[in-house]
Amino acid sequence: MLAIEYRHTVMLARTHGQWAEIESFGKRCLTWLVILREGLRNLEKAEENLKYSKLSGAIGNYQGITAEIEEEALRILGFQPYPGATQILPRELYAPLAQAVCQIVLSLNKIAIDIRLGARSGITILQEPFGKKQKGSSAMPHKKNTISCEKIEGLSRAATGYMNMLIRNVVTWEERAIEQSSVERIAWPDLFHVAIHAIKTMSKVLQGLTVYPDNMLKEINESCGCYAAGEAKEFLRHHGAEYGLGTEDAYRIVQLAAFNVFEPSEGAKRLRENPPASITEAQKMLLPLKKARKPISIQNIVANGELVVSDQLEANEETIREWNGILVKIFDKPEIRERWNQLFAFENLLKGENTLYKKILGA
């Protein structure tokens, strides 16, 4: 099981597409598991409505048949009468089933999107199965296109379409009209075919999923300590109170440190201000930008009181000088510095995941 196998494989989580805090890839897999369990529960609830049928006459008021005959006949067939039916059973009974089946496909697509995002070029952290004779692109040999996960996106669109058709079948003219039948002959079998194909496809993807723990750690390194920014903010709020450092100051200090670590180099700044005038010039600029500088961290900037002005933020030199002075006082105590460093340790940040494993897997 992926959640167990990658219990201690640490990665950066993202919210709004931006780096957030760290998590284990195993925990990410747990989130996939719980949404599929939810889908199964909804399917089981919807199944309850399938126990009903009717033999109560052309408009449901027992003309030409008695309720006793209906009940006995349906008992033999394994059904129960549905009081209040018209010529047909109300489609409100079946709408939850369409929604439940569609939700499973949408949940599979949610997982597929996670994998697709992880497989993007740059620092690739996930990859769906790729055959040794497979071509990622007929035109570009370097590519590994996520075709199986992309297929699930298409299947989810189809499932949503069929679900919408079936939900609209709730509406009928008075006792009966034929529009439900013309839809249901197509939509019900196709919805289930789509769901089954999506399940089979995702099963193959997860069974052959390639995970790159090295790239996950590389991405954490490149976040320059920002994965612990929330903890850092609370630390400064608590320990800076005696020096007059408020909640807003604590937030702004960590924010400034984060902006400082990602400040572009002088060469990058010049390039942003003066875009290349020719393709030849762009080619010449490529080599200097390839020389990566060693990432620094908010962990060091804050603890050493090395904040500097950023033209992206409001804080001026005088305010930053005051902040740096307070930071030097806070971190002058070795025990405080030791606790600060512990904030950035994986063991500290991920200890809460044990609760999730106990609640979800009982392990």
C-alpha cells in the first residue's frame, strides 16, 4: 500500500499551487484513500433506493390490481413497494446513484491531477507508468506525457455529462412522459462503463507509480526553509513579546526573510528590467543563469538578524534595523537558538501525521 510504503518520504505540500508546509507522500496517499472510501459509502447509501419497485397500475392508484398482490409479487422478485409512485418510480430515487458513481470518477480525477502536477517538467516528483517502448510524444522524444491520467480527466467529463442527464430525469410531466427512457437507455450503461474504465486505469497507474524521493527533498531544499514559516512566525510571536514584538511584526519578519531568500541575483534583475533585444543575446544570457547559487534559508536569516530591505514589501530600513536588533537579542540565548533549529526538523513538523495513520489505517 502506497501510504505505508511512503510513510517517511517527505515532500512539500502545496496550497493554491504554492509551496506550503511539508508532509509525507504517504499522508498524501491517505488523502486519496479517504475520498475513495467516501465515494464507496455514498454508493452504498444510494444502493438503499434500489430495493423499491411498483406494480400499482398505470397511474399508481391500484386500478386493476390490489396492494396485496403487488406486495407479494415484488417480494418474490426481491423488491419492496414504493407508495406514491405514478406510472413510474420517481427518479429522485436514482439521482443519488448517478451522483455517487460520478463522484467516484471525479475523485479518481482528483488523484490523477495530483499525479499530473507532480509529473511536470522541472523537479518531477511523480510519474505514471511508462513502457520501455513507449513514446511520450511523436514529435518530442524527451517527453513522458501523462496520457493515462489525462484520459481520466476526459472520463470525468463524460461521467459528469451522464450524471447531469440522469439528474434532470427527476423532472417529468405529470404521471409519465417518455423523455426519461430515451436518456436512461444511453446514460446508465455508459456512466457505469466510464466508471469501470476509470477505476481500471487508475489502478494500473497507482500500481506502477514511480516516486522520486530525491526530487522531493531537492524541492524542500529549494524552498529555503519556508516550509516551516508558520511555525517560525508563532515562535517569534511568543519569544519576541518581551521585546515588544507583536503578532503582526512576527508575521512581517518571516515574510521579509522569505522574500529575501528568493531575491533575484543582480544579473537576473538586469534581465527582468532589460529583456533580450535579440535571440542571439538571449542565448548568451542562458549560461550565466545556469550557475545556481547555494540556497540560503529563512532559518539563518532570522536567527542571525540579517533581514534586508525588499522593494516588494513595505518595511523600510529603520523598521528592519529595529527588527534585526530584537532578533539578535532573542537568539543570543543558546537554548532559544536550539529550539528555533528544532522547528525546522522533519520530526517536529510531521509528528501530527501519526494521528492520521491511527485514525485512517489503525496503524
